[in-house]
Amino acid sequence: MEIIKIKDDYIKLGQALKLSGMCDSGVEAKLVIGDGQVQVNGSVNLQRGKKLYPGDVFTYDGRSIQIEG
């Protein structure tokens, strides 16, 4: 499992997808989230603005990333 370290209290899901390199743009992130291809903590998530906090895990395209503070 990969890890993304954040400086703030949270990161939005769309931003996390871009930061991880899973998506090249916000538009691409919006599309894959809207299509139900992204899971947060094991559940499909359709909210691009979903706030991810340290300890949360999101999965897309066979890769899982954990948020760390």
C-alpha cells in the first residue's frame, strides 16, 4: 500500500487522486469518481470533494493509497 503525507488536516479526494498520479487532471478525477470507480475505506464514493483524513484509504485502478498526517 502506498502512502500520501499531507500537511493539512485533510485532503479532498479529487486532489488526492491527482497528487498520487492516478489522475492527470481534476476533470479526469471527476469522471472516474462519478463513474463509481473509486473506493474510500472499502465503499464506493461518488463525491469528488470527499474529505480524506489521516488513516483513510482510497482505491482506484488496483492501487490503494493511505493518507498519513
